[in-house]
Amino acid sequence: MRTKQAVAAAVALLALMGTTSCADGAGSSGDQSSRVPDGKSGGQGGSGSDGDGTAGASAGAEAQLAKVAGADELIRLISNVTTCTSASTKPEDTAFSDIDATSEDVASDTAKTNAEWGIRERVTCDGRDAGANGHELLVVSDMARFEAAFKARQAADLAAGEGDTRTRWFIGQNFAARIFATDSDEREMLSLGTLGLNCAPHYVAPPQSTTQPAIVEGCILTDHVDA
């Protein structure tokens, strides 16, 4: 049975007026609203500061999201909403094709990505279908660096005719997660104190959803989960 104990997370609520729009991919312009969900057991709500893994996220929407002490706590947090078994931190298991280069030197590739993306720890675990992709779980030391690198990667993939504009990564103050699970599990990610990160140029979330600017210009945080 899932743990349902809530931890406090700050709530930002601005008046929502009109249809959410997006200018230069930076999220909605004009008035907008967003509610940051309370985190569940395993994640810590509230704002953090540089030095505790929340560099780049000490102000703005990210400061209201959940944070974790490390990979073990991130696993426990994700386990509140989806299966997360057979966890591994081995380089050969945590080389993720959507962020890493591909070569025979896996350890070197992941180390380079970690430096460029501000990643402190990596872990993967199995979802409901062990034969499918494992969840990609990252503890992030610098969220501004992570968002900037993700934005560049997403733009490059789209320019090459690869990838899509769907929101796939969920972030907290100092972690990022991409889960391979059911649509309902992905929607439940919002209950952990996370929001979806999207940096696709000219991305516009549906009118019924809410968005906020992320740290990096051209990226937004949204409570919309793509089916």
C-alpha cells in the first residue's frame, strides 16, 4: 500500500486569466496560476539553498518543489507512485540515451554528461514491465545547468527530426525523473511535489493546465502530463 503521508510544500497561487500562452518557448505570458503539490513521504518540501543540492533552484517555482537527500531517498519517493525495483547505480545501467552520448566508454560518457548537466547521482529501477525501459532518476547539484543542458538537447533532437515536444521529465528542487509507467502513474508524479519540465520551442500547454517560467529562459514548469 502506498505511503500517503504528506510533507509540507509551499504553494504558489497567482490569478489565472485567459488562455495560457507561450512566447519563445518560455511558458505562458501574462497572468497565470500554478499550484505546487505537496510532496509525499520520502521527499522534503520547502525551499533549499546552494550547498544542499539545490544550486540554481533557490528562487522561483523550483524553490517550492520537493527535494531529496540522495539517490536512496529519490527511490523511496518514486516508489510512492510506481513500481521501482532492482535499483542500480552502475554506469552500464544508468547510461540514458536521451541525455548521454553513445560510445564504448560508458563511464567516460556519463561522467561528461554529469559535469555538463549538473548531475550528482544517477539511479535506475524497473517499472511495472521489467522488460521495458527502466526509470531514469537523477539527483541534480545545479538545476539551472540541468535545465540549460536539457533545453539544448531537446532543441537539437527536434531540429534533427527526433524526439517530440511532450513533457516527459518531472523535476523537484534537486532531482529529475523520467518514469516509464502508466499514464496514471505519471500524473501521480505531481503529488510528489514535482512539476513537468519542457523546453521545446513554442511549446504551449493545454488551456486547462497551469505553467510557470523555469529557471532557464525558454523552459517552463507545468502540471500537464501528456497521455
